Amino acid sequence: MDHRTRMRNDLLSVGISIAWYAVSIAANIPNADAIRASLYFLITGVVLSTGWYIVVPRRSESLTHINISKRSFLPRLAAAAFAVTVGVLWKSPALEAAIIDHRLSKSLEGEPTEEKLLDAKRIVTDAHDSGLRASPDLVSRLGAKVVSSSSAPNLREAALSTALAFANYQSSLSSPPEEKSLGPLQGNIQVGCISELTGKGSPILEGVPWFYHLDFRNCSRVSIRPLPPMNMLGDLPLDGLYARNIVFVDGTFSYDGGAITLESVQFISCRIQIMAARAGNQNVQRFLAAAVTGQPMSLSLS
């Protein structure tokens, strides 16, 4: 094996080792920011290993031969280091998502316990606050597992707080819909028409303190965003709500386990809050089971 072949193989081995070490660290660290740090550590490792092969001679080779081979191999090494750097930076969101998925799956392995639930809550909360995107399907599947664990009396409060974290994180993973603005309505909400009315089933919003009844007859689906001062008054109550074909965007809502009817209603970039005292409420559990999916919700709770 000639010198250049050995150099390429050694450099590849070092790069793979550094990459594996960086991902292994990221998969077990509690801070989401360290995930990005580990990816930059990977870049630094590749660059440093490249420099090491350029500067440090091999004992088994003459200094003259090493310097000549390094000078001829330098452009290729520099190009490889640049390609790896750009590749990691470009693919870092996918790598971050894979790491978050691994950590979430690992945190909820086996039967749920209070410690596992709170660990999963920390992971999704940190990912939410740091803008890291996990797989929506995984969040939905693990969220359902969290909600089902609330049937155990000793896990109810931990399961509720964790399920809320999953629901709010899932809400942040959906992109706001494309819409045609219909302008502010009564100065309190911004309304957008997502799709024109093509038949029966126009959007309806009624039965809540903020509005008595709204019927959007020209659209088949609308978005609603609370505006100041409404979005500054605190949580908007969902109890007593009847909503159909509506997407709520950028709002903070509270649910107390009361009657609610939703027909194809979705929450995007919203925050749901539920009192810990409602942890054992069946309506709350059914509401959260639908919310963690991130899909339009259709349910009737009395």
C-alpha cells in the first residue's frame, strides 16, 4: 500500500471515529444546544485531522518524501475538509432531528415511570425552545404513549405535564397555512381564508366568551389568530367551544375539561394549558390524545 493510500485510509478512519464520538455524545446530552456544538466539533475534528496529516511527518518515511506527497495531496485534503464542513452545516437540521428522535425514543423505552416522563418532557421542551425539529410521527406515537400512561394514578400529574409539552411541541412542528387575509374581525382576531367555499360546511366558531357566533360563509376553511389586546389578556378558554373547519394560529388556550365540540380543527404554533388538578379528567385525556397527533381534531366531549 503506497503512502497516499495509507494517508487516505487513516484520514477516513479518524473522520469516522470523530463523527461517531460526536453523535454518541449528542445522543446522551441533556442540552439541545450541545447537539449543534457536537456537530461543529465534528467539523473541527475533520479540519484538525487534515492539518495533522499536512504538518506532521511519518517516522517510516523520509521527510523529503513526506513533504512532496503532502504538497501534492494538499488540494484534495482541503477540498475534502471543505466538502465535509458544508455537508454537515447543510444537513445539520436532519442530523439534529435524528438525534432528538433517538433521545426521545430512548427516554420512553419500556413501561413509563415518572422519571421517564419528566425526562421526555425536558427533551421536547428544550427542543421546542431551541427550534430543533423532531419527527412529527415519532412525537405523535410517543405522545399517545404518554397520554395513555395517565390512567395510572401515580403518574397522572407527570403524564399531564408531559403530554402538554408534547402537544405544544407538535403544534410548533406544523407550518402555518397559506391563506388570503380577510382582515381583523372586531379588532380582536385576524382571519384568513385558507380555501374557498365549494359546498356545505362553512367554518363556524361559537359558544365561547370571546365571540358568541361567527360564521364564515365564503370559505370552507379559515385561520384565526388572536390580536392584541386579546392575545395579551391571558389564556383563551376552550370550554364550551363549538368550532368547525378552523385552524388556530399563534394563540394560547386553556382547557378545563368541559364540553367542547371540534370538527376538523387544528392548532398551529399554539400553546395549550391545563391545570394539574384536571389530570384525571377523561375529557382532558381525550383532548390531549387528539392534540399530540398534530392533525385536525374532530371530537365531541360533554
